[in-house]
Amino acid sequence: MIQLGDEETIGSALHRAADVFGELPLVAAPHNPNRDYHPLGYELTYQNSALAVEELARQYLAAGYGPGHRVGLFLDNRPEHFVHKLALNVIGACCVPVNPEYRASELAYLIDHAKLDLIVLLAVRRTIVESVLMTTFEKPVLVEIDQFEALLRSPRRRREKDAVRSSTSASILYTSGTTGRPKGCVLSHRYELAAGAWYASRGHLAEVRERSERLYNALPLYHVNASVLSFFCMLLTGGCQIQSDRFQPSRWWQEVRQSHATIIHHLGVIVPLLLDQPESELDRMHSVRFGFGAGVEPQLQAKFEKRFGFPLLEIWGMTEIVRVLVDNVPPRCVGSRAFGPAVPGLQVKVVDDAGNEAGLNAPGEMLVRHSEAQPRKDFFTGYLDDPEATESAWKDGWFHTGDVVVKDESGMLHFVDRRKNIIRRSGENIAAAEVEALLMTHPLIEHAAVLAVKDELREEEVLACVVLIAGVRAQALDNGRRVEIASEVHDFCRERLAYYKAPGWILFKGEIPKTGTQKIQKHNILSSRDDPRHEPGIVDLRDRKKRIATSASGRDTTGANNMRLEART
């Protein structure tokens, strides 16, 4: 593995990796004749990656971009994303990946909050971005990836020139917070390289062999998993990241086999979809050594491992700290949502509601830090332009994760639930407050509360409890127009939020339970938090939550089989 110096930057690490690993492949895309780009597949070596990055960096610099500039990459899951990200980091600019599921208001928020100077985008995205820029304060330059050099223009403002350091911002990734709008997590060069080195050194069942691994990742590049954790692990060890456009159960195994993948990254939602595929003599005809991911339903983990012949290593991590904990040392705790013990470099404390350390096997919030002497080492730099939120998360020298866990007698940590007002659906974090705020703008809604309910496929689903205005309240409660109104409310949300944030369930109530001080009692909304199906006044809208996929030609390719991590079999 490339050994990192204290002041290592992404650019210096890339060039050292290119010298060491030369003609080995760094980035690939699997063969897919139905894809709008690279239908025959794509592969770029370390040496050619370094040359491509050097040329792109020259073009960015010639146009006036450099330290301090923030550039949005609206390139979906194309492998070119990595080349542009590396080039931006080489010149000291910051990469801001754009979620292609964002609706206009969400995109406008990101552009203004991140203060983007430039957006590099696919041609098919230009129309929506241009319409959004009519509503934003910031007016970044737009350049299409296929006409990059010809159309690249100087930024609207120049930044102070400064040397690129390990503390320089490499990425800003947006993650849902508990107070509404997403927070921008600022990640430094040091953070991203340390994340890759940490992953590469976990060992045991998660051993990453130098010059040998081909890591298949179908997760989105606007998330830290694919864009940072797995990619920098591969870059530092001479491995190759195989980046698929999205997860589809019907072609997942085909791509894994054809690409000779040795490691796969997964989310909990992937496992039941793959288990639902017909059993085949090909089930064990692959090169996969282990899977690396989170959220697998306990009752499915052993079943999957027995059928397909490799371990699914449960991990814990978050955008603020992606140096993951992992259950990778035999004997593993399969089927218990265990994700490993604390280890040197990532200390853990489990506390109760009063802030005192919880006893063994007692649930409490998980707090983490690097060490007492350097608690924030290799963590995120902070939330963009929100020092109060950053310091609040670091209360008393520990980062408060918002995850509820238990620690057993062996020190093993087991995930229980989320303390924060966050819904985790198919790997996406959804802030209940953001959905609630939108629902309250609907003309028929007087009050709204949003909460997570368990889902057998997607881990959790969005449930909206709504109280309609007096004039229509009785109609919904009497079931006269219940489905019609629920569909209208769902469409209202879909037009303004990414599809996965829209309510999958809408529950009509005459009132929402509150305390004497008028605080909503979400725990009293449902008679059973495990299954909302039998609640009187509820409407199931889950089948309406389908991703609208747009091809490079501009065609609407909506369909269950095109949904990222949402495909049904």
C-alpha cells in the first residue's frame, strides 16, 4: 500500500500510485449495451489516469480555476467523475457531487449553499440546471462534459492563491440533517486518503491484497461510500474500482462475473432483491471474496452467505467519519447487526440519555473520536458555514453519531436504531423535518408529522401523518376521497423533492398527539411502529415511488427496472 505522509495530498498520492502501479487498471465500467455511455465497457490505468488528470488540471488552471473554487460534478455514476474530481483536487479546488435525484428546489439550495463557481454536467442535465439558475443567487458557469475544453470559461471571481495541503477541502458531500435542509460535510485531502488507508488495513476477512482487487460498486457517487471510501482504498493498493451506473438485480451478477470482481459493496436493500432471483448453478461461479456494507436484515445474512459463498461484512460509518468499524474477525456475529468493536484510532463510548456511560447490553447513543489527545483527527472538517452545528455534534470532545447501539461483554457493538429524526431508506438519509416543512405548504394540510416505519425491503419507509384543513378533513376520514387526496399530496412532494423522500405511507388523522407544551409525540402516532398496514385512515403509496431515469438522449426511461436500488423483481 502507498504509505501516506503527514502532509500528503490527493495529487501527490495519485502520482506516486501511478509510478508504482503503472499499467494496472484504476477505474472501470462494466459492459452494458443498453447504457448511453461506454456500452462496451471502460477501463483506465493508473498511468493513463494520471495523464488524463494532468491534462484536465491544465485546462482548469488555464481557465482560472484553482484553490478555493467549488465545482459541482453533475455526472451521475460515469467513471469520468473520478478523473474530474482528481483534477480539481490536484489544483486545490473542491468537488461537490450533485445528486441526480434532486428536484429544482433541492438543486437550487445546493448551488446557493455551496456557492458553486462551475458545474460540469451531462448535456441531458443542462435544461433543468439553466431553469434552476433563474431562481438562484449564485450563477455558476455551466460546461458540458463532452465539450469541456471548448466551453470552459473563467470563474466569476478569483480565489486567493494558496498551496494545496492535506487540510485543503477536497469534497463537500451533502447529508440530511435533523433540522430540514441537508448539511454540507467538508472533507479534506487528509480525510479522504485516511479513509482509503483505513479500509485497506482492516485485514482478516476484509483483507485487501495489493495489485489484486477489483471492487464492484453500484452505489451513487454523490455518497461517501463509492466516491471516497472504496475509491481511495483501491488507489492506494493498486486495485481497480468497477463503477456501475446503478444497481439492477437482473444484471448485477452478470456484471460482477464479467468484471471479475473480488469485492462487492452492498446495502441492506440489495440482499433481498438478489435472494429473490431464481437459484442457479451460477450462484457460486464468481470471484468475490467478501461483501462490504451495512443494513442487511439479520435473518437474511446467513441465508445469503450460504447460497452465494462469501461473507457479508457488516460495517458502520457515516459521511462525517468514514473510517469504518467492521465485523471482520472470526468468529463473526452473523445475524445480529454487529459491526465490530472499537479499535485504536476510532474510540467508542455508549451513553444513555443523561450522558452517562451505558452498561453492557444496554442501548445508548454511540459517540466516537480518534483519541483523547486528537479527537477530531481524520474526521470531517465541519459542516459548511455552520460552526454551531459542527460544535454541537462535537459536544464534550466526542462526535455524537445519533445511532443507538449496544455493547456486549466481548466489546462487540450491535446496531439498534437511530436517535436522530432521520429516515434511512435504501441507503438514503431523509430528514423528516424537510418533508414536514414541505407538507405544511400544501393548501389542504393543517398539520403534518413525518416518521420512519420499518420496511421489509428498504429498511425504513417515509410515513406522513397529516391533519387536513377542516373543510376536507371529514372526507378523508370517511374514506370518501382518501386515496385521491393521498395521491395528490404524494405528487405534490414528488414534484419538489427527490423521489425517495416522498411519503410511502400517508396516514389521515383528526389530530396529531402532542404534549402539554404542544410538542408532537411521534411515538404515539401509530399503534404499532412495526407495521402501519392496519392503521385506520392509512394509504399505501409505496408503488408510486419510482425513480424517473433520463437517458443521455433525453428520453424518459422510467420503470421499476431502472430505479437505483429500487428495482423490483
